Amino acid sequence: MYNFVIRNIANKYDYTELIKIFLSPEEFELYTEDEFDALMGENKSCPNTVYFNDELSEDRNFIKRQIYGFLNKERGKRPPWGILTGVRPVKLTGELFDRLKNENLVRRELSETYLLGEEKIDLLTDTYKYQQEICGMPPHNSVGLYIGIPFCPTRCLYCSFTSNQVSDSEIARYLEALKTEIAYVGRRMKETGLWAESIYIGGGTPTTLTAEQLDELLAAAEENIDTGRAIEFTIEAGRPDTITEEKLEVIKRHGVQRISINPQSMEKRTLELIGRSHTPEDIINAFHKADAACIPMVNADIIAGLPEEEPEDFLRTLESILSLEPENLTVHTLAVKRASRLVEVDPDYHYRQAERVKEMLDMSKRLLSEAGYRPYYLYRQKHMAGAFENVGYCKEGTPCIYNIRIMEEHQTILALGAGGISKMYYPEENRLERVPNVSNYEIYISRLEEMLERKEKNIFMEVKKGC
């Protein structure tokens, strides 16, 4: 057990997250100097105590480099993301480009200040430049519109999202409340001059809805939102066992251009282990149905580091999905979240997966590049195997704009439904203010008026102030 003491700090969060890349929580305690002094009193001879920041620096990156250097020597590990612990490294890269105006200087900053490896620097700079090439900054008064459907057929082993298994009558009750929020938001968008650049219906699994319910939801969106102006309209179909010809017909009729079909794995045993109620054949059939329905773009999600999978299992999944030719393919690294069932089964699972996952991610990068895909967005999460990343790849000209905007954080996001987190963007200050809906769908229904009031006060009234 290490006792780490950092001098001249008040907030320990960033440092804790960095240390957890190297050590499990049971292997260390982290203290401010005041905390440690209060704990130890006159006795300062606690074994395995390491002090950082004798210089009393106020530069967090300086302190994090000290910690990284110590743990690198102690554990013989050099995580390729250096001292970065945040979710949005491409956003940081964009800020560096804005400030330094020179790619070589940006690369040097990422290497020397943040200790990133060359491969991750290439990934960040290439992704940022491609984003600027394909979509640039968000148009004036545009928003990303998110509509949440918090229901799934079953709950996956690793899932920490808002996901409920309920009856049709409960879904119908939820849809009535959601349609009220859609009508309110649509009216206030028109009155304040906002418009949806992208519309994203996520969850959960939106195709848990029946074809009739899906038609009802999309009709409400069309009636209240200017969907024709949106350059992108996406629905997460997600679970192949929820995709039918009738639902795809509804989706196509309402002008949706993009769906997700998320296999996660093409290994039957893995699907059973993680709580999926479909087979690899169901996944293939779902792709064929989407082709037959002439859905313009399909995204597929797969996960590196799933339980009991070896690199050769992941390779079979990757090759199988590539043979189906999705326009987008997102390669996730398994993240063991506190709210998932997997963390109860094996809380240290992600610490043992680093080398295996690295091999899987290297495979995906090579094969996807050879197949003509390029990275267009990425993000990181806590408790990821090997502290790696999630990367969205696309064929030329097919990126998901909503995914880019949500990660760059330069656009207001209007999020409707249970679990939706709206974000009001203030461009002059380059900051966001969160405006959350409650995550429990039953509480959302009972407190709907409060959700509308939050948006009125914290988004639409703020837009009027800026006019």
C-alpha cells in the first residue's frame, strides 16, 4: 500500500484518476498535505509514503508529470495517453491548435507537457484535422437534438446506461410524456430561432418500441421539429433482435438516414456471457434487412476486451463486421463502470486486460485503415481496459456529425427524455452549463413540468438574453 501526499493542492480528483491508471484503488491512499498531517499528527514515519510537489507548484500538469514518472519507474508501465485523464482529448488538441497555430508546436506540447506517445499524437492530430475538414464549427443558432428512449430488451453485463425492461403499457405512458416535451421544445426552438443541425434518438434501445410506437414518436418529431433542415437524422437500432422490416420501413418513411446496429461481438459464447439475447446470425440478418430497406448509412459498434475473448475472437468479429460493409464502425474499449453488473462480478477486470486490448486495438486500426475507414471521433472513459480509448471510424464522407459535436463541446445540446443531459453553450466564454433531466423514467413522467421549466430557465431564456 502506497501513501501518496501531494503538497499545495486542494482538489485530489485529477491526481486520483491518473494514479488509478497504474494502481487499483486498494493499492494506494492519496492525501493532501493538510489531510496527511491531521491523520498522522507528530508521527510522520508512515511506511511507503511518497511526497509530490516539494516545489509547491500550482501547475497541475507539472504535478501529474511527477506522479507519472514515479509510477512509470515503480511499475514499469508507460501508458500511451500520458497524464491525460479527461474524456475529450480531441477537444484539447483543438484548443492547442487555436492557441499555437502550428501543428509541430501542438505535437510538441502533447509530447512534452502531456507525455503522450507518438501513436496517440498521430491519432489526435489526424482526427482533429479531419473533423475540421468535414464539418468545421457549428452553424449559427444550431443545436444537436437528442431524444432518449430508456428501454432495452435485456441489460448487458457491462451496461451503466439508463436502461429498463418494462411492459408496453409503461412504454406508452413514457411516450405520452416525451411527446409533450418534444412539442414544448419544438415550439420554443422556433420562437428563439434555434434549429437542429442533427437529431439523434438514442437510449437504451429505441427499437425496443413497436413499429406503431416508433411511428408515433417520429411523427411527433416531424410535427414539432424542422427535421428537413437537419443535415443528419440518426436512430440507434442497437440490438439486432429488436430490428424488423416494419420498424425499418417506419424509419425510412420518416427520413432517418442513419441507424446503428451494435453487435459488440460476433462470438455466440460472448453474447451469452454479456446478456445479449441474439445470435451472430441475427446480426447478419439485421444488416441484410437494413440493406433491403435502403437505409443510407449504418454504424456498427464492437467492443475490445469483452470477458473470455482473446485477440483471435476479436479478429473474427472485426472481419465479419467488415464483410457487411457498414459506413461507420466504432471500436470501443470495455469500460467497467460502477453501475454495471460486471464490476460486481470482477471489480479489477480492466486492470488485467491491457496487453490483450492493445493487440485488439492495433488489429482494428490496421484492418480498418486497409478497408478505407478513417478515425473521425474519439473519446475516453474511466475504468477502461488499459486506459485506452473508443474510436469511431467512417468511410469517406459518412461521419456522424452529432458524435463530433457532442465531443468537441462547441454547440448547445438539447436532450429530451429520461436521462437526457442538455448543455447550454456560451461561445463568448467557451463554456457549457448542464441542464439535466432526471434519469428514472417514472420520475421523469411525474416531474415533467419541472423538466420543461429547467429548459425554459436555463436554455431558452438564456438564448433570448443573447439576442
